[in-house]
Amino acid sequence: MSESTDSWSDERVQAELEAVLADLQTLEEHLAEPLTLADAIAELETTRAMYEHAAVEV
């Protein structure tokens, strides 16, 4: 069973989002025929920015 993300700290969530974003960007760079990952990447960047902003306010 996977670990619940409810108990993750903001820093851990941000680190996980950054890792997923980096993986998506790397995947997009190496695809023979690029898929449209731009929407997923933009959504992750927005989510990461929200966590970054929330962490600064705390």
C-alpha cells in the first residue's frame, strides 16, 4: 500500500512536484515524436509555484 500524502510537509510536496516536473521535461526532450506534455508541465509548474508561495507566507 502506498504512503498517504496527507502527512507530507510542504517542503516534501514541493520537492516531489519538482522531481515530477523534471522527469516530464526530460521525457519530453527525449521522445522521438514529442507528445503534448506542455499542458501537464504548465499545470505542475503552477502547482509548484502555489506551494512555493504558500511556504513563503508561512
